[in-house]
Amino acid sequence: LFQNSIANYHKPTQTTNMKLALISTLATTAAAFAPAKVAQQQSTSTALKAEKDMSQALPFLPRPKLLDGSLPGDVGFDPFNLSGGDKASLMNMREAELKHARLAMLAAVGWPLAELFDGKIATALGLQSALTSTGASPSLLNGGLDKIEPDYWVIVASIAGLAELSSKETKEEKGKNYIAGDCGFDPLGLFPQDKEGMMAMQTKEIKHGRIAMMAVLGYAAQEALYRSPVTDETPMFFKSIL
């Protein structure tokens, strides 16, 4: 009887010890992995933050503080810090960029079209061609601007003035809802009304405008260097489909 009592006493004690040992092992294992997991999470968070602070266009440079990706087409490209030091300066620069982009898109089409058709149209109407002696579009580098009638410059200045007044009125009317470059001109209703669509449309416009500015710069440089129309220098772009 005494031996049975001792056996019964030791049996639950051994079971309890085994449970405690198992719990202790699990706790030790969890403790061993927990700090590594936390450290890994912290490391990942730090890496993501560092990546976010770098320019998307120039990954080896930190992005300008104001270029946080909220503007359409913003990829953190401003190596000369021309965007300014505050939000107002940034928006003024965006307005200027959009205006130059829109003019460039018109010029990128109008420049080669003038070289292709101005002479023919002028001859048909019995007028003097506005092209230079080499057949290039008139410009500061090509010359020929003296051939342009003063009435043309008056019309251009008037249209530009009307656009500026329209933009100012739209800005005052919409207040905080004003979008940079909005001059209230959308006769075909192409501008989306949802936020995602608006961002996509604005991004397309600024990207096309930037390409157009580079294209017009290329026109001017090429014609100044080779002294011949860009349509003759690169006919595969302008004459292959005509």
C-alpha cells in the first residue's frame, strides 16, 4: 500500500515536469525567433523609407522635398532645384511647365507641317512663302521672322491674353479645387470627372508635353546645325506617309 502511494505520487509529478519542460522549450524557441523577426521588420521598414526618399527618375539622388509624387507626372526629377522652396512656387512652375508643354505640342506639329505645305499653299494663293531661303520654318536660329506679318503677332498675343484671363477666372471660381493649367477649355468634354481618370489624363498631357518640348528643341538645333529643313533631314518621320 505504501509503495502504491509513492508510485501514485510520483506519476503526476513526472507528467507535470514534462509539461513544464515542453512549455519552457517552446518559450525559448519563440524568444529566439522574435527579436530576429522584429529586426527584419524594422530593417524592411527602414529600406522602404529610404527608397521612398530617393528620386524615382534619379535613384542615386534624394528626391526634392516638395516632389512627393502627388502631382501628375512627378518622378522626383529636379536636379537643379528649380521647383522652388514652397508649394506656391512649385505650383507656379507647374503652371509654366504646362503652358510651355501645350505650346510645344502645337509647335511640334505645326513646324514640320509648315515646311511641307507652306510653300505650296502660298504659291496657290499667290502669296510670298514665310519659309526661309532653305525651306525651313522661321525661328530665332533660322531667321526669317521678319517675314511674319505684324497682324499674326497681334493675333497670337490676343489669344495668349484671353487664355491667361480665362485661367485666372477659373482659378478664382474653383478656389481650392483648381487644377494647375485649367483654363476652362474643354469643348469636347474629354476631361474625366473621377479622381483616378483626372490623374491619368493630366499625366498623359504632361508627358506628351515634355516630349514635345524636347522635339521642338531638336528641330531648332538640327536646322541650325545642318541649315536644312528637319523634314528633309529626317524624311522617314514626315514624308513616308504623305
